[in-house]
Amino acid sequence: MTVVMVSNFLNHHQLMLCNELKENCDEFYFIATRPIPSDRLSLGYADMNCQYDFVIRTYDKSTPSKKIREILINADAVIFGACPDKYIELRMKEGKLSFLASERFFKKGAWRRFYPPLAKKIRNRTTRYAKDNYYILCLGAFLSRDVSLLGFPLDKCYKWGYFPEVDFSDGYESRDNNRLKILWTGRMLDWKRADTALKACRFLNKVGVDFQLDFIGEGEESDKLKALSEKYRLRDKVNFLGSMPPESVRKAMSKSDVFLFTSNFYEGWGAVLNEAMSSGCAVLASSAIGSVPYLVEDGKNGIVYKYGSQKDFNEKLLMLAKDGNLRKALGENAIKTIKDDYCPKLAAQRFMEFVKSENKSSVKFESGPMSRAEIIKNKWYKK
């Protein structure tokens, strides 16, 4: 059996799943349609397009286009990600089993489905093939509603996600810090809402909590955030550490008590959540983030706050700051969730079971990867 993934370039969030798929089928290929961007390389990311023998590059003519065409047409299953529509069209003309793995389409609001250029683009990748041998893998909890608004059948939408590399060799590591260590990491963009973290830490400071907040990342909001830190008189409690390679970020997670994930609805998935949970952090995450409804069971393996409510965020961060036993329980359960319920091995096994089944509707999992993706609206979180 041959399985193919087609996307722009191979990254560390996809590698583990690729390795597992390779183990579960006779042949596996990853077709990369673009070189890795130079800004990723400057941050320490490896050029995985050139490191693995299962990667086929379309952009440097290292593999003849005829060979690529043959692989796409003859594969038993193809997962399409960020790639040109022509590859999907080529596959679907043959009526072969195919999947679209995508984050949500209407990050700026459901009204965007009435914007003709965007609606046409999305329909070309969804409802155009609604009656064909074609399924959607939801990289985030809000995609199923987006495609249902366009008329794509909900019973052909399945939960999926990103499955970054995780290491459970040591299990949960106790944090014995006298000072609460809080971590925020990501690109410092407006929609990542890192200012929410600073406002909450100003609140912690006022009520006498001893803490250290580390920011890892850079971006257009960096100077504003540093100025805000000065304004709130948090100079001795907030560190701006700049960008780091993935390994260094994971090391920082393993030493942090609380991980703050503050993005708005533009965050289609957010693989740092997988990484923070697998590192045993007590996660405090926004209800607007695509991965949160799939990964976080509020109060059991993490804490969810209502996006847009600084008050809710402040109160829940204070609760975590005061309760070390709660943080430990959340961290232990978070590791278990990623290890048992949302790991690349399980995703690959379930995907292959689906591919091999003659009756697709008979393959039913209660939760996790390849379970049915029910409609989840933006205002799903009511607490």
C-alpha cells in the first residue's frame, strides 16, 4: 500500500507522523512543492526537504514531473495540505481516495464565505468534490463548521491535527521552583495576543505572587510588548529571550510551571500546545485556538479561559499560581493525553485502518484522530 502527503515543505510538526505512516505502509512519499523559507532557516530550523529519502521535491526538478504524476495517480491514499489545486484535480479525475488536511477557512468570520474570490477558492478544494472519494481532515475544531456552511457533508469530516515530536522517556518532571515560572512562546504578532499575558502578570504582581515570565519569539509586536512590560514595572520579572530553535523551546517548556497560549481565532491549530502538554506544563489556553477543543479537557489536563475576558484569564492564572498540586495534576494528565490519545503513532494507525476499510462509514472512533468532527462554534466555551 502506498500513501502520499503533499504540502509546501516538510517541518518538524509533520515529521513524526510521516515516520509513522512510513512504518505502516509499503511505500510513503512526502511531496514538497516549495523550499523551506529563509526566515525559518535563520531561526535554526533544518531543511527537512533535503534530509529524508521519502521527500520528493517538485521545485528543483530532482524528480521528473512524469514520475510525480505517476505517484499521485497510483497511490492508495493521498493527503493534501498546502499545495496547488492542480495536484488535487489530477488525483480526483481518477476518483482515487483523497484527503484534504486543512486549518479553518473563515478565521476572520463566517461572513467571508460570501466573499466571491475566497468562496470560489475554498469550494475548489471542498464542495467541488463533496460527492467523490474525498474526505476532510480537520486541523482544528472550527473547520467542520466552516465547510458545513459551504455544503460539504459533515459525515466526511474527521478530527486530525499536528503531531510534533514528543519525548516521554522521563515522564512528568516535577517543578521545584520557589518562583513560579511562566512561559509564552510564538511569533509576536498582534493576533497572538501576548499582551494578555503581560496584563495578567501585572495582576499577579499586584496581589503579591512571585513569578518569572519568559517570552520566546520575535515579531512586529516585540517593541510594543517590551514597552508595555516597562509601563507595568515588570522589568525584573519578565524576560524577552528572542527566537530559539525548537529543541531549546522544548527545554524551556520542561522547566516551566505554566504555559500561556493566548491567541485569537487566527490560530488554526497551534502545535506549541501539543509540545507544552507533552512537556508537562500546566496549560492556560484561549478558547479561540483551534486545537484547544480537541486537546484540552478543561480542569483535567489544562485550563481554558474565555477568549476576550482578561478577568477570566487573570483569575485562572492566579488559581494556577496558588495551587502547585493542581499544576502537577494538570501536567501529568496533559502528558497522558498526548501520549495516549493524540500521538503520531495512533493517528497513523487509525488513518491506515480507515484507508484499508471497504466501508468508510463503519470506521468509528469515539474521540481523537479520525473520530467524527462535530460542529463547534466560536462561542463554544460557556464557563
